[in-house]
Amino acid sequence: MQHILDAIMAASEDPRSTAAEDFANLALPESYRAVTVHEDEVDMFEGVATRDKDPRKSLHVEDVALPELGPGEAYVAVMASAINYNTVWTSIFEPVSTFGFLKRYGRLSELTKRHDLPYHVVGSDLAGVVLKTGPGVTKWQPGTEVVAHCLSVELEDAEGHDDSMMDPQQRIWGFETNFGGLAHIALVKSNQLMPKPAHLTWEEAASPGLVNSTAYRQLVSKNGGNMKQGDNVLVWGASGGLGGFATQYALNGGAVPICVVSNNEKADIARSMGAELIINRSEEGYKFWKDEHTQDPQEWKRLGAKIRELTGGEDIDIVFEHPGRETFGASVYVTRKGGTITTCASTTGYMHEYDNRYLWMNLKRIVSSHFANYRESWEANRLVAKGMIHPTLSRTYSMDEVGQASLDVHHNLHQGKVGVLCLAPEEGLGVRDHELRAQHLDAINRFRGV
């Protein structure tokens, strides 16, 4: 891989020094370094509580064979990637082992058989450089600096052509497919590629991908919350990986975020983004559940009263939901009549409970949202490239430290997004537009060190 890295570094110093044909002619290795989980270890945590499952034991950094390049695909030299909750879920084999996904995908065609392996290369984010493209690719040339969104679809069915997330073969790359981004080389469909924001480093550019596109669809898109100016938006975990982008989108779109955080340090981050209405859960002491089986509606009412105190008597138009079981009953309750609860995850539990009277009698809507389609992903990346939405990167690990990085995310010890250097030898590389970067440096570094 060293000659590939040398070519990338040379091009970064002088973009004219390495032409597309030079990158296309680079010799590709037969194997590459990657972060994997192993099929023969899926039972290693049997009987262990979820919180006690340790990704450091299940994630391996090893050499794997370079897969065959198919039509409409691209090899990307990965300079940096990032940790998402789906990598944590993969590493602890919850709620199911991802090898079931790979086997189902492998049965689809001769080409997809490549994905059904006894190891799974994980990771759903990347920033890097196109090395080679397969037959039929016209938009992307070798040597192009790119980021990738994680939507993998076949688009052979009619359902996917209005909203590609509705494709029957919709999958999340690096989670439900193999050859993900936590590696020195990634295999992607070429329509996953988008231009790398020129003012960001490799690790900064890699970090927004999954969560930024997810937040855009969930809150802004007509397929999600369809947010408008003046909407009151309740953002759970407002300074986290998803919530940090939701807060930015609310502010950027003229809405009013009501930011729920867990401590003063996170409250300060929300304020630094421009949010004014903050609910600090550690100060308020909300306990939405009396015990494991019983919720406390009085606590829902207390949250509603706090929201009206902050908004001048108004209720919530859109709830940006992702904690799930712990908060969902409260989210349904505090939403205004005719309002919307959008949900994209359930990090505190999948089995939600809420009082349906507050939903049906007040004509509220629950809208499910999962990642983003091609157009939504492109629009979300465009806003980052324009300096209107900023990364939430707080810390960067080496690829050899990916087990620890995943453990930190598993235990919620991180803030914003956690990056991973793959081929990049150090942080701070890859910036092309220094003028734009200088205009937004404080915002880019807002989450650093938190």
C-alpha cells in the first residue's frame, strides 16, 4: 500500500503531479489491512450482558483478500473512516449477527457471492481517493478525492426509483454488506461516491457521512419531518453524533431547537452551535420509568411544562427521536396536536411503549426514518462542502485502536463523532481550500477534545 499512499501524498502537494491515468495504473495489492469480525466468534459473548460485551475482543485488524471489482463499482483508498453505532452492534453481534445479512446478500447473484465470507470487513464511512472503477462507471475518475454514503441498492425493482431507500434490496454498506470503510481499501458502488469537502481534513470529511445524511432525512426531508421555519424541534442528545447535526439543521433552517443534553459540558456545546433553549437532564432529574415495566406520565407532563416555559407556551412540532424505549413515551406526549415524532434508532431499547390516546386523539404522526436516499445524502454532503453544516468530530484513533474506539462509543464515553485514521499517517492532512476552512475553523473544531 505504500506506493498508493505515496501517490496520494504527492498529489496532495501538487495536484498536477499525478494524473488520473497514473492512479489507474497503480499496482493494486492482492490483500489489504482491514477491521473485521469473524463468523466463528459470533457466540463469544453468549450469556454476557450487553453493556459488558467488549468490541476489543471481537474486532480484528488483519490482512484480507482484495475482492473482485464488478460493474458499477469502485476501489477507494481509504484515508480515514469513523465509528458508528452499527459497527458497535456488529462487534457485539446484536441484535443479530451481521453474517445473516451477508449470506442473504450472497444468494442474490453471482456477483454478490463475494460478500458471503467467514469474515466481515466493517465500517460505513470513508474519505479517500478513487483507485479504480469497474465497467460502466463514467462519473468518477481514478485520483478523485471522495467521501461515500452508505446506501447500497440494486435499483432493479420499481419501488426504488421514487425513493431509493424503498428499494427491496436496500442495504447499509459495511453493515449489511461486506468490504466496508474501516480498511485501507474499500469496495463501493460508484453511486455511493460524493465529492470530498475541500476545506476538511481526511478525518473530518469521513466523520459526517452516515449521521449527517440520517439527520437530514429524518428532520429536513419530505420523507422525514419536513421541517419548516419556526418549528419547535425537540432534539434528544443534542450534542451527540446524530443530535449535533439535527441541532445544526434546525438552526440552519430557521427552526427553534429545544436541546436535551445530559450535562453542562454538552449544554455548552449546544450553545456554541447557536442553540438557546437547553434542557439539562442531570439538573431536571427526569425519570420517565418508575420501574422496568411502568412509565410515569407525571414526568412526561413535567417535561412538557419545561418545554412550554422555554418556548413561551408553545409545544413541540417535531421530535427528533433516537434514544427509543427510555424517551419514546415522553416524546409522543409532548408533541403538539398534529405534530410529528420522527424516529431513526432505539439506542436504549427497541420495544417502545407510549400512551396511544395522546397519539390518535391529537392526530400526531410517528414517522420512521432510516439513513437517506441518494439525493438526500448528496444534499447533506453539499451543505458540509459549502461550510453551512460542520463535522462533529471530537477524537481520532488509529486503525489499530478501533476496538477501543468502538468500546468508547458502546459506553457513550464519546462526544459527537469518533474518527479513525486508515491510510492517513497523521491527522490534519487533506485540506485543499484553506480560505474556506479559515472562515469556519472554530465551528469545525467545536467538538474537539470534548
